[in-house]
Amino acid sequence: MKKRNLGFTWFVAWLCAAQLAADDGVFDQYRDLMGDDNPAVFVIDEGEELWFAPQGPESATLEACDLGLGPGVTSGAYVRFPRY
């Protein structure tokens, strides 16, 4: 009786391990499918349009804006914001 229970236990353990190994690719496929459907993409596109659009009385774009690091330098500017 004990050998039979031990064999059944090993079979169930093997079955569970096989099931866990088979599920690994499912989540990767899901992430690949949903990768382009991020709603923040629209906000990023809108911000990019505003960054390059000429605005104000001088029709200047924000590309040459001085963010505290010199004109046109944006590298690392996000670390300094928000400034009060």
C-alpha cells in the first residue's frame, strides 16, 4: 500500500512540474501581444507634438528651451524637476 501511495505521489509531483514548465511561454506571449497597447503611448505622442510645435509670441519651440542645464540640453533635466 505504501509503495502505491508513493508512486501516486511521484506521479502527481511530476504532473505538476510538467504543468508549471508548460506555462512559462504563455505569459511571454501575452506581454508581446499587449506591448503595443499601452495607453500612455497617446500621452507621449501628445507631449512630443507639443515639444516640437512653435508656440508663443515668438513662435519658438521647446527644443531650444533652457531647462536649467543650458539651451537644448535635456539629458538629466527630469532629475531636477519639479522646481518650486
